[in-house]
Amino acid sequence: MLGTNHVSARQASCYIGSKPRMINLIFIQNSHNKARAARGARERAGERGERARARVEQRERERSASSALARESDGAGERGASARRGRDARARAARETLARARARLLSSSRSLARASAPPLSSSLILSLSLDIL
């Protein structure tokens, strides 16, 4: 509106003339918008932290499953086609378990993101459009 964000409310009232209240409202609104934006940024950072923690847990689960699979496949004295089939079946089962765990983690992180993202209200859209102006 004024184009000068660094002036005080008293100085700005000189520019506006007889409407000091109007400029005070603008300054208050700007500070509220800044606080709302900061709060949103903090919430998004929390979500990122949750997702990172979930990724680390997923990686640990994969590592433990693959090490268990490696221990099973290192069985001493396993020879022949039947032993190979058993190893293949165990490896396939471990891969399926990992895929299920990965899918469950992905769906839970999606639902977490969907639940924590508030819908845009008309007042928020209005305040954002006022910020642009």
C-alpha cells in the first residue's frame, strides 16, 4: 500500500494525513502474517523430521532383513537343487516382506502429510493476496 516497510507507524501517518489508524492496522496485519508464516515453517520442519526418522527406521529394517537373509543363505553344506530352491523361496519371502513394509511406511507418511496440511481457508487466501499487493 505504502511501499515503505521501514517507516514507523507515526511517520507513515504523516504520509496518509488524517488516517493514522489505517496504517496501524496494516502494520499489525503484516506482523500477524509474518507470525503465521513462521508457525507454518516450524510445522513443515517438524513433518520433515518425522519423514527423515521414518526413512532411517525403514533403512534399519531393510538392513536387518538383508543381513538375516545373508545368514540364512550362508548355511553350511547346502548343496543341490532342493537347497537352492529353499534359498530362493526364503529370499523371495524376505523381499516380499520388505516390499510390504516399504508400502506401509509410504502410505503412513502420505496420510501424515495429508492430515497435517490444513485446507486453505478463504481468510488465508485473502491475506495472501493482500500480501502480494
